[in-house]
Amino acid sequence: MALPSGPHRGRPAGTHPHLQPLRRADVATFDVEPFTVDARRTWFEHYAETGPHRLLVAQVEGQVDGQVAGYATSGPFRLKPAYARTVETTVYLDPTATGRGVGSLHYGELLDLVTAEGMHRAYAGVALPNDASEALHRRLGFRDAGTFTDVGWKQDRWVEVRWYERALPWDTAARSGD
């Protein structure tokens, strides 16, 4: 499966018709209700085509508005100004796209983009258990930063989240205005 990756350009009214099926009933995301169009529009508005807060969508090659294999995002880590050079990242793959290198290529592209924007650290939370996601994060240079126990309630049980961090090359030229 060859997959191009790129930003969410061209999506009508801030929604993507193929991202909704990716919100599964498992604990890979902490969503508990299906997205409405308005909620999805709000979600899309968090991201831009430039800057450190991005959304990249991987589609099956050859389909203009085709099957989505997954997405990778970067967003603010916290809202306080001192965290401005830190991002929280997420990668999500459709179960049919796992084990094919899609996550490594797509997430790697996102990390390259945020590094080019002068970000200093990336953090990612992985709902447990998720051996594949943990392996992906380690493969991409993330290290275990700790586990939050019983932090989310989903599917009638408490869910733990292991946090990973990755140092990003620091471009001192990008620090102008600090």
C-alpha cells in the first residue's frame, strides 16, 4: 500500500468524510461519542498548513477523496507561554494500515515538520495496552517519560497512558522573539 501524506487541504467546511470511521470503540482515542460535523470542524481549526500545529492525513494513493489510512497531528502541549516550543503529537492508524510502515513514514514526516519549525520537545501519550504504538514511538526516538495510572474512563474501565518524549534538534535561529 503506497501512501502519500500531506496536510488536510481542500476539505470542505473543515471536515473530512473519512476520518469519522477512524474513531473506533477501543481505547486508542479517548473519544467516547461520534464526532458531529461541528465538532470535527472545531477539531480541524486547531491545525494549520504551516507552523508547529499540523494535521497530516494519509490516504491510499490514487484516490482523490479516498480511503484514509490514518493521521498524525501536533498541537500545543500546554497553554502557558513557556511551553510554546513544545508540542504534543498523536498518530492514529486504521487497523487495516498497521504493520506496513505507514505510521513510521507519516509520523516521521510530522516530526520533521515540527523540528523545522524550531520545536524543542515532542510528547505523546499512548493508551495502554498498545504494543504497536509503543514500538513505533521508540523506533522514532521517543523515550518513556512515565505512566499516568487510571487517567481515563472508557469501555467501563480505567485506562492508563504511558507518556513518551522526544528531543528535537534545536534551531537557535528559530528562537527570534523569545
